[in-house]
Amino acid sequence: MKKPRLFVSMLFLFLFVSVGSVPAQVTDSFPGMASQPTTAIPNPPENPIIPFVDLSIRNPESEQEVAFSIQLLLLLTVLSLAPSIVILMTSFLRISIVLDFVKRALSLQQVPPNQVILGISLFLTVFIMWPTFEQVYNNSFRPLSEGTLSIEEAYREAEAPLRIFMYRQMQGSPENIRLFMSMRGLDQPNTLADVPTYVLIPAFILNELTVAFKIGILLFIPFIVIDMIVASALMSMGMIMLPPVMISMPFKLMLFILIDGWGLLTGQIVRSFG
């Protein structure tokens, strides 16, 4: 046991001595290697490429600076809630639920993946909401960046198109608006301007959930009929141990492809927001 330890100790001693005695020609080929240690920080160049960033904190000089700091903090808070705004205040909610219903009605487990469904929902949302987003950009973001609007005015201008879009989806069934107005003890509104935003948003969410579930039920009915026919045929042939879903899924896919299901579904979803 002593010989291996003695060999290892001699090996480490040899490496230490060999590293410490660097030949002179090697140090000559790398100027400054012998005079400066390897841990030394090199001197910065005269014209650095990366700019210097200085973050300083000072006391506000006026009440306007205090108000601006608070407004900026509120703006950053709204930006942190942007994913929730996109999901709940746009057409994304209805589209994602309907596509998930289609996946379940076709008895598909892994195809298409959830990431693909969410991606399709996102780009369909951009397609449907593009006029609204364009109004928000032209009336709110661009004047704010040019300095012609304050943050509060820009918020009001950005809120208006979204309120009109949400209210347009509930024109035929304003029951959810009445529900939340009555729960808050507010009077019956005469116009859209009388409906607060904190009432309009939950009413819109419930309306989208209701519409999405209605569409999902209509999508399930023809595929349930196919499942019943296949199950009855298997039972009549005595194939009780064979899962009906395994046989009915190819027929569902063939029917969905023959009727151009994706095209019809996308067209009806887009028209439902008209």
C-alpha cells in the first residue's frame, strides 16, 4: 500500500517542479508573462467597445418627479401582467379551449402537443386582434413615445379599444355584465361608458368560457356518434376486450380530414369574433 502512495507523491512533486521551472524561451515568446501573474487584471483599452452604465439614486427634486416615479412603477407592474392580459382580455381564451376540445374529441393524447396548440392560439389571436392592437399602438404607444401624451392619458387610450372589443362579444348576452353589476351594487348602465373596467373584464371571461364550452359540445357530438357506432359493432362481433377508441380514432381522423376540419374550424372561430 506504501508503494502506490510514494509513486503518487513523487508524481505530484515532479509536476510542481516542472511547472515552476518554465523555460526562458517560452517566457520570451510571451512578453509580460514572467513579470505579471496570471491573475492580474489587464488594463482596459483606450476606446472600450462596451459602454459604461452608471445607475445612480438621488432624492427627487420636485413632486412631479415623485409622481412620475410612481407612474413608472405602475407601468412596470402592468407590463409584468401582460401575459395575463393577453390570455384573459383577448380572443386567446376561447381559441385555446376550443382547440383543446377538438384534441379530446379526436381521442388524441400527444398529437398535437400542448405547445403547438398554444402557438396556434397565439397567432390566431394576433390575427383576430390586429385591428385592436393597431389602434392601441397608434392612439397610445406612439404618442407616449413621442411625448405628446402622459402615462395616464396613454392608459386611457389603450384601454378604450380593448373595452370595445370585450363589449362587442357580449352585446347579444349581457347577463354577465348584469351579474357583476348587481354583485357590486351598481346601477343599471345606460352605455358602455357606465360599465367599469373591473366589471367588464370578469364578465368577458365568463362569456368566453360559456361560448367556448358551447362550441366544444357541438364539436363532441359527431365524434361521440362515431364512438357509439364502433362500440356497438365491436360488441356485436364479440370483441369486448378490444378498446373502441383504438378503432374509432382512425375513422375520426379520416372524417375530420375529408371535411377539411381545420379550415372549417378556423373559419368559424374567426367569424365568431365578428
